[in-house]
Amino acid sequence: MPANNFAPLRRKLLRWYDAQRRDLPWRRTRDPYAIWISETMLQQTQVATVIPYYERFMKAFPTPALLAQAPLKKVLTLWSGLGYYRRAENLQRAAETIAREHGGELPNRYDALRALPGVGDYTAGALMSIAFDQRYPAVDGNVRRVLSRLFALTDEKTLRSQAATLVPHHHPGDFNQALMELGATVCAPSAPSCAACPFEQCCASRRNPSAVSIPGTKKHLHQTRVAWPLAIVWRNGKILLRRRPKDRLLAGMWELPGGELKKRETLQQALGAELRTIDCHNATPRKIGTLRHAITHRNIHAPVFLVTLADHKEIRLPSSNWRWVAPASLHRYPTSSMTAKALKIFTAHEKASL
């Protein structure tokens, strides 16, 4: 479709967006920093999940300077449960760069945004258009799906070129958000609601669904089933947590003792190895539940064991990376989603035991 025919498409989409757009907290602000936080949180995460995290994060860190100065522990604690924790680390690193090199304000140049830790093509394009009203495309998975179906595009280079041409000079941010909204709420990956789409009459996929192959989509990864026993060590009204090493995934996060089961290793052997670290391997673990968790291509099956130690038993912790924490203080520690699920199992077990 020639560029001079794009005007009707733009009008249709923007009219639809005006009528159907969701009322989201980051759409009520023009603050580039707030928009950046929301775009980062929305990567790989559903809108409904993001909203309470966004509101808490913005209350704690309303400016790049406050985020740059905050202890990483506090940043990770507010991010705890949102997943993909490298995003939080990159946000703080980028905030430090903003404070040091850009006078505490998010830069309004594409190249400067791309130079910030964690900011890729999509995020830079979204910020340039939504926050700074500049004509840049923002191609995420939703936009890629909409354009692929609308124009029957089959390669990434053509799709990106079409996306750049399609963005209007006026209200480019609204237009990009409208494309994202359409992909998120109408043009779903499977069973799209074509009757509700403003492009229903001119969509190539609607006319010939078999002709469209969405470019740039990742192949489905083979899911590996993983056993990951966890131990809740309970003593004197406190739970034992350990902090992950700096050179590991989820560095700095606090977790329960446990780990991925090695080949030909039994649950008892795995737990015994963990408990020997703190010299309580003679205790008898009791299974109190099982949780399921997914990380990228791994489906984790995690039996949760309770290890109750006598209050008078002295435990020598290996290092400062181990800590006894009262249940009422757990919210102060950044924990992974899997640890949070295990602690919910423990809470339910304790209530049932009363």
C-alpha cells in the first residue's frame, strides 16, 4: 500500500483508540521518566500485573536521581515478584547515567536513549514518540503482529520500514500506543476479534489467513521439566534465607535453601547437601506442599519441605549471605517469585496447623 494511502488507516486507528483505550496510570502523565519506567516494566509482563508495581515504584522513586541513589536492595524489593530482575538493575544503572551525564533528565535523543543500559530499539522508539512527540516507530510483539496481518508482511526488514513510514508526524505517541493497544486487546495471537478491529475491511490476513507469517517471532523453545526442592528452615520464629551470589542469575536476591536436582540425585540427597551447609542435616524435613514455576524454557516442579529446629539449637551461618528473618519482615527482602510462592505454602500450612 503506498504511503499516500496511509492517512485513512491512521484516522481509523486513532478514532478506535480514542473510544477504546484503557485508562492506565502511565497514560495520565507526560513525564518521560514515568513513561520509561512503565515501558520497562511492561516488557514480558501483563498490564494487570504491572499496575501495582508501577504505582509503588513511582511512589518510592519519583525521579531518576532518587532511583540512582537508592540501595539496590530496596529497588529489587519493590521489583520482587515482577520477574526478569535484570530490568531493575539496568534501570538503576541507567538512572545513574542520567544523573551523571544528562543533568538528571531523561535524554530526548534516540542515540542517547539507546546508550542507556537496558534500552533497546523498541523502548527508545516508544520514548521518542510517547514522551517526546517525535516521529519514531515502536515495534513490539503486538505491533509486529498487527502490521504483519494488516499488510501480509513476511520479513522483519520490510515490517520495520513499513512501521517507520506509517507513523504520522502529528501525535506519533498516540498512534504507536494505538497499535500496541490493538495488538493487546483485539489482534490476539490466536482467535483475534476481527469484528471489533478498525482494519477489518482492509486486513490482508482477514482476506487470506494462510498468506500471513509473522516475522521476527521466536521459535517455541522446548520446555524442560526441572525438579527443584526447597527447604523452609524454621527456628525460634524465623525463616532462614540466603542471598544469591553477585555472579549468578538473580544476583542479590534472597531465596530459600534449595536448588535444581542434579542428574541421578534424589530429593533427600539434594536437601541433605543444602542442610549440611548450615550443620542441620540431622533434622527431618517434612513435605508441606508443591509449587510449579516457569522460567524461560524450564518448567519447575518444586516440592517444599519444612525443617523445624529446636529454639535452643545453635546454628553457625556460613557467611553474612545467610540470615534469619521473621515472617513480618520478609517484605523488606527482595525475593524471587518462586520463593514467594513457597512462603505462601508455608503460611497456609501454619494457619492449618493452628
